Amino acid sequence: MAEHRVRVTQDSASRWRRRAGEYDTLAEALAAAEPGDTVTVRPGTFRENVLLDKPVTIVPAQGPGTVRIEPSSGVAITVTAAATVKDLVVEGGDSSSPAVLVTGPEATPAFSGCRIDTRSATGIEIGGGARPTLRGCVVANPGGLGLRLRGEGTAAAFEDCEVTAAGQAGLAVLGGATAALDRCRVHHASGAGVLLSDPGSAAELTGCEIYEIRGSGVQAEAQAGGRLVDCDIHRVTGNGLTLDGEAELVLTGCRVHDLPENGADLRGRARLTLLHSTVRDFGRGALSVWDQGTEAVAQSCQLHGSTGEYPALWVSDGARLTLTDCSLHDLPDALFVLDRDSAAVAQGCSFSRIRSSAVSVSGGATVTLASCRVQEAGTGLWFRDHGSGGLLTDCEISDVATGVIVTKGADPVLRECTVRTSTDAGVYVSAQGRGTFEDCRVSHGKGFGFHIIDGCRTQLTRCRAEQNERAGFEFSEPGPVAEGCTSDDVAPAGSAGAKASGLPELPGPRGGQPASSRPPLTAPSMSSAASAVSTASAATASTRSAGSAATAAIAPIPDCRPADEALAELDSLVGLATVKQEVRTLIDLISVGRRRRQAGLKAPSLRRHLVFTGAPGTGKTTVARLYGEILASLGVLQRGHLVEVARVDLVGEHIGSTAIRTAAAFDRARGGVLFIDEAYALAPEDGARDFGREAIDTLVKLMEDHRDEVVVIVAGYTAEMKRFLSANPGVSSRFSRTITFPDYTADELLEIARAQCAEHEYALSEAAEDALLEHFDRLERGPNFGNGRTARQIFETMVERHAVRVAGLADPSTEELQLLVPADLPVVPQP
């Protein structure tokens, strides 16, 4: 060659060598270079097989893409040392060799900005204990593998790299090698995007994207392992993840979506862990788990959007699945567990908008569900055949065709579970199904609450049915065993309803509501109740003849405190005349609305959520508690209990924790009243990035999704509550009524003090009353004024001063031990 094309700058550590040389070929330049030298290459194509066996740097003189290495055959670049390679283009075409080979324990090179554009056996082959680092490199190899690591001790780190095309797998980690990928992309491969195989082989991917793969996104097998963090896997023709042969993958914060097959398919004792990840838009299933010893675990994950007609979660052949705080929605079927020894565990999960069955158990499999929610499904839970069952605790099923189906010898246990608004039966048992139901409740259904046919020996203990259109309990044949069960379509013992219907006068629980105060029974429910009791009696006779004792008598529902008693307590509160009137108006609307429905008329739409405004100590919490009791007595709420929270109970310290805390508080209030004191603290004036907004947004959605389950009352100062109501467009629409609690007058504060005296067996002298009234009249009514709380604090101070005064008497009389006098009033500092 006429022109010198390669320059070697000899910048090694030896002080006496400071010269440069120019060469025609890379081979000559590299032979002349010594460790630490830089080989600068002018633009052009070099048809040489390059060997880098020294720690030198090779770099194009005029920038990326100007130097190409393209030998006629063999390996284009072989690296066996700690060399540095920058901005080269490598083109190879030998189908039996890699384009770039990095091998040997001394090979710790750094590649940056290189492009490997080849049709070789492998784009880059790494083995023999080599440990290279690649940054900003691109590999395209339609003829074979993109990247391959092989052998124990071999490890590579890839940063901002890309495999744009591969005729086989994009990245293969084999034989015990390890790889770390950060912000890399693997796409348009004709095999797996990432293939992990053999014991000890592992890869860690962070912020990576795998897409447009003709195969699985990630395939792990033969005891290999991998960890993916904040990665996307999508648009692949196979499964998003395929695991077999005791392989193990852990995904955190990942997104697996747009797949024609499964989000993940596990077999052969493999294990998959999904944390805070999403699997969506899949054609077959989100997770398919097969074989004894195979296990999948998902925590705080979203599984939704099936495009096919398969169950989203498939557990069979002895496999196991564990779900915690997961959400499954918009699916044809959610969870199918099949075959003996197969098992699924779900804690705190929600299943919604399921076209067919939310949970189906068959073939002797079992499920364990705790605190799970099923909403808008065809069938909530279906236990299909002999040996199928499990334990369900504190689960809620609503807006379904049938809540729970038990057939053909299945035998689940349900404790403290609720079924609401079913269109057919809440619980349906047939064909020798069994089942044990303890402290379960079925309400607001269009059919039967508990419908048990074929003489099935179902055990019902302390179960409750109410407001089911056909009947609470229907036992078509002897068989079911009921103990301590109640229904609202059974009249109390001795009532006119019981005698008129011909029902036996069953011993009702104490405090039974008079028949006149209960909704009238319709003809279908009366006949069904009679049928239920008569068949229950037959069941009792039958079981006794067989030598066992049982009872299937259904009693009336024991009542909570009647509304009149709660209203009487409300009326006994000091002052609050406008508040009492507002509450009575709400109660009248509810009562008349129910009567209109009974008459076949439309009931007025009623928003029961309230805003309480006013200063502290004006009785807001007390009125909220009584309001919940009244709604429960009217059948609007299930329990009517009060759950009081403030900002500290709802707002977390990091993103996502606020929604969890708010949902937990809402769950505690199900069936009652959620009272949020100082609610304006959730929307501070300067809180554009405050997590309180997340609590408000979560609350608004929960109020809409569960509008018949919880009454929410928000309280605080009048001006500040206006800011709260404007914090979210949906807030003001949820709270249609504001009740203002005025400050107490001096006369009302004196009346509160009198009530405190009576409760604690003290008495006010006439002079003490006059002095106390004057004291209340002089109190400053600023923002710190405590209203009723102030009156109670002053009474407590008077009791303390009275004790000090009376303690000095030698033999105080009973009157002196009770009587409070002006001297017992707190001393007011003079200005």
C-alpha cells in the first residue's frame, strides 16, 4: 500500500519511548504496539483478521463509522487482553465463526460505540472466563446468535447496547456464564430475546426492552436464573416468559404485554416471582403454571386485558401459585386451579370485570383466599368436583350472576365472607356438593340467598341472609344443617306475620325488631321462608333417625338499636337544632324512598356522603356515629360502625403507599361510616406535589366503586373545607350536602356542664351556675375555642379544685362531696 493508513502512538509508561510510527496494515501496527499504546486508524475498510492480545486502544481517526473490519473469512476481531475498542464497524460473513471473539481469563476489554453488522455464527462470542464491558454498541446478525456468553467465570456488562436483529436468540447465556444489561434493547430476533440455560447461568437486566421477537421474550431453562428490573417485554410471537427445568426468574417493576400466547409459561419445577409488575393484553393466559414443584409468586401486580378466551391464571398438574395484593380485571376467566395437589393462595387481591368465573377449582385442587374482592363476574367462585375445596376468609363477592357454586362432592370452607347483588343465587349447592359456611352473609340478591338442592349436606353456621328477592334460605330437600342462621324473611316468634303465614313460632334472639318496623314480606319470600323452615324440620327428623343431631331452623335477623333510640340520643344532644333537622330530613328521604320502592315506584336518588363544617368540639364525631347507627337500623348500611381517620392515617411517605393506606381505611369502614377529620389537610394550599392529593383521588374512586357499602363524612373548618371540595373534580359531586355545626352559646355550654355534673354525680350551686355562665360568656371565641370540649375541660378543672378544697375538711358531708361552688371555677388571668 502506498499510503500509511495506521498510526501507532507509543504512549506507554516508559519515559524513554515517546515516538510514533505509521503502518499500512492493522496487523503491522498492532505487532509494533506495546501495552498502553493507542492505534489510530484512518478511514477505510480493512480485510484483516485482527488480534488484540495486548492492552492497547484502537480508535478511528475521523470518528464513528469511518473504519470497517471485514475479513473474507474467520473471526474479524479476537480479543484476549484488556484492550479498548472504540467506534469500529465490524462486518463478517463466516457462518462457522463469530464476528467478534472475546476469550481467556485476561480478556477484560472495553468496547464502546462499535457496530457489529454481520452474518456470522454469532455476532459477539464471549467465553473462556473473559469479562468484557460494552457501552453503546449495536449488534445485527441475521445469520445466527446476537450475543453469546459461555462457560463458568465468563461475565459481561452491557450498557446502552442494542441487538437489532438476530437469526437466533438475541442474547444467550450458557454454561454458567453471567451477564448484566443496563438500558439495553433486544428486538427483531428469530429466537428468544434472552436465552438462559445451564446451572449457574444468570442475567440481570435493568431498564431494558425486549420486543418484536419471533419466540419467547425471555427463555430460562436447565437451572438458569435471571432478574429483571423496570423492563418491558412486548410484541413477541411466543410467551413473554418461558421457564422450564428448575429455572428461576424474578421481575420487579416490569411490564409484559401485547402477546399472542402467555405472559409467562412455567414447567418443570421452575419458579417465577413477579413484584409490582404488569401483565396485560395477552392472547392465552397471564400465567400458566404446570407440573409438581413449579411455583409462581406475584405481589402487588396488575393482570388484565386478555384478548383471548382462556383463563388468565392456569395452575395444574400439582403446581402452586401465590398472589398478594394483586388486581385481575377485564378477563374471560381469572383463576383456574386444576388437578390434585395443585394449589393457589390469594391475599388481599381483587377480581373485577370477569366475563365468566373469577375462581374455578376442580380435579381435587385447593385454593386459600383471604380478604379478596370479586366484583362484576359471571360466577364468583366455582368448586366443581370431588376433593376440590379450600379455605376462604373475609372475602367479598358482589355484582355477579352467582356468588359461590359448589357441586359434585366439592367441599370448601368459607368464613366471614359476603355475597352481594347476585342476579341468581348468592350461594348455590347441588349434585352432592357440600361446603361449610361460617358467619357468611348474602344480601341484596335477585334470587335466593342460600339455595341448596339435591339434599346436599352443607353446613351453615351463623349465616345471615337479607334483602334477597326470592328468599334468604331455600332448602329443596332434607340435608343442609344450619345453626344460628338468620334471615329477614322469617318473622319473629309470636308476631302477627308468623301466625298469618303459618310459620312455627321459633325462639328469636333478644332484642328482635317488631314486625311492624320491618319491611312487609312479599308473597314469594313468605312461601319460600315457609318452605325453608318446613324442609329444615324434615331434615332434622331425617338426621335424628340416622342417629345424629342437627338443626336447620332459620331465625329472624337480630336487630341493631332501633332508629328511634338513636334519634332520641341525637335529640338529647345540647343545641345543634339545624344539624338535627338536616339529619332527620335525610332519614325521611331514605324511609320514603324505601316505601316508594315497595309500592313499585321509583325512589329518589340519594347521596348519603356528607360534609360537616364547624369548629372543633361541636359534636361532629358524635353525630357521625349516630348517623351510622341510624342508617344501619334502616337497612342502608350493614353494620353502621364508625372508623375515624385523619391525614396521618391516609398519607404515606412514598409514591403508592398513600393509595394503599387509604384503601385499607376504606376497607375497615365497609358497612359503616368513614369519618375523615380535618379533611382539608389532604389538600394544603401549597401542596401541588403533596401525597394528600393521591389520597383524595383514591377516595373518590372507592366511593364510586363501593357507593352502597360505605358512607363517607369529611369534616373541618368551614373555609378550609371549601378548598378540599375543589381539590378534585369528583369530590364536590360525591358530597351533595353540607351540614354546618355552629359554635355553642354560653347557655348551651352551661347545659353541657350540667350534664357532666349529672353523669359524674356532682351538682352546681346556684351561685356556681351564675358564675359559670358569666365565665362562658367572657371566653374568647377564636380559632382555638373548643366548644363542648372547653365545657368538659372546665368541669374537670372544677372537680380538681373541689378535691383540693374538700380535702382540707375534717369530716365533709355528702352534700359537700358533691357540690361545686364559685370558688371551684378556674382562675381567669386578668389582662
